[in-house]
Amino acid sequence: MENYKNGESIYYVFDYKEEDGKTIGSWCFWNIDKESRCAEIGAPAAAMNLEQLISYGAKKVYELGFVGAIDAALEPGDIVVLKRAFSDERASKHYFRGGTWFGLSRNLTRRLEKSLREGGIKYTLGDAWTTDAPYRETREKVARYRRMGARVVNMESSAVFAVSSYRGVEATSVQIVSDVVSEEK
């Protein structure tokens, strides 16, 4: 574990290593006024935190998050390995003007899938719709992103993939379904 002081914030970076000692990923926590914070929500926070990790030397990013299902076949607790993310947020536009969807590292995703299979963990593949306005997940938007192939909705993945691509680092994502977006409201 290393830590970096930046004004009032202290970033703690934990490296995950394989048996041969090769670093395969990092996780960052920060401490502000001695009050621990694990994560902030949304694309801007994800982009900022990822930029910080990359500045510390991260080359591979494993995003773990929670999503709402917009596919009726998914239920809370299901695990979804993302294939790509559709951007309906603004942070990724600062990295790729006009970008509407962002992919991830196929190599890293294959490694993630292999680890899940070897661990006997059931998962499915899917695309994510990333929005920065969760209270504007209208019926029309849900239907539109479903038609585009999205199975889940979250607030970070397209920004994570955009920053990773822009900075030349590999990224993949596994998400846990926390709720199902209703068409009723």
C-alpha cells in the first residue's frame, strides 16, 4: 500500500498482485479530515478518481459497481460483465467529442470472465447505458437504450471507459444488479 498526500486529501492505493508478483490492478481510497470515503457517485467522480489512479501508474482498471436492470430478464443480485457503455453523460465528452459509446479491453475482459468461470460465479454479458441524471430515466429513454442493446443503467461506466481509452490503459467492468428500473413510473 502506498499513500499520496494532496492538500487535505490522502490517497491510499492498494495493488493487487498475481503469484508472480505482477501487479494486475489497484484500488484507491481517500481520506478527508480523517473521515474515510470509499467512492463518490457519477461520471465526473469516476473520471477524476481514475485520472488520479492513472497518474500513480495504474495500467489496468477493474471497475466494480452497481447497476439498475432495464432488461426484464435480469434480477437483483445478477452479475453483468459489460461489453460496452452508451454515454448519456457529459464527462466522457471531454475526452472524445461526439462519442456515444465506449468499449473496453477485450483482453482484460477475457481474463475477468475466466476468473469468474473458474470461481464458479454465474454471470451474463451486457451493455450499459450511463447517465448523469438518474431521475430523468424516462420510459422513452429506457426504451431507446434497450433498442440500442443496453441491459443495465449506471452512472460511471462510459466515463471509466472513455478515460481509460484516452489515457491508453486497459479497463473492464463487472456490475451487480441492485434494482430493476420500472416502466410503471
